[in-house]
Amino acid sequence: MANSKSIRLRVLQGDAIAFGPGKAALLQAIHESGSISAAARSLGMSYRRAWLLVDAMNQCFKSPLVATATGGAKGGGAQVTPIGHEIIARYQAMQGRAEAAVAADMAYFDTLMVQPGDS
């Protein structure tokens, strides 16, 4: 039986979610597209939502995770900063270690949960 369940790590700073799976996906999409708006479109979210997530990340860390350039002759853009890339890598490593640490427990949960297609 394949394990279809997962855990999701979130890094909190006070009440704010400084980093988690959605923000990791957004940073990766910004890296790939060079644009917050293109990243938002690729993830099916509004530009406003993406901008608010970027702003929250940038405010939670001592250095910004995303650097932006305003529009002009060449247009605007955004890029993930070196610290942003480090945060993505460390978050992915943490997620992998956490999943490995709870794999046996998750397999047990999986045996007790309703599976797709069960009546």
C-alpha cells in the first residue's frame, strides 16, 4: 500500500508563518520565471496573494529572500536572493528528514485511514 499521506513543515516567527510549503513553491516559481506575476500565474494564485507572501517572507528574515525591480523600459522583475536559495535548500532538507523520521508512524496512520476508492 503506497503512503498517500504527508506532513507539512511550517517555520513560525511568532504568529506569522515565515516559511512553509506554499512559500517554498512560490520562491521556486519566482526563480524559474524571474517574475512574481508569472510565478503567481503558474501556481494559480493572484498577484496580490503572491506579493503578500513575498512581503511576509522578506519581513520575517533579516535579509530579503526575493529582490524586486520596478517596471521600466526593460520591465520589472524579481529574483530569489542567495539567502532565498539557501532557505529553499534547507527547508527541502528539513522536510526530507522530517518525512524519514515519521515514515513508520505515517505508514501506520495510512493503514487506519480511508483510502481513495474505499466505500
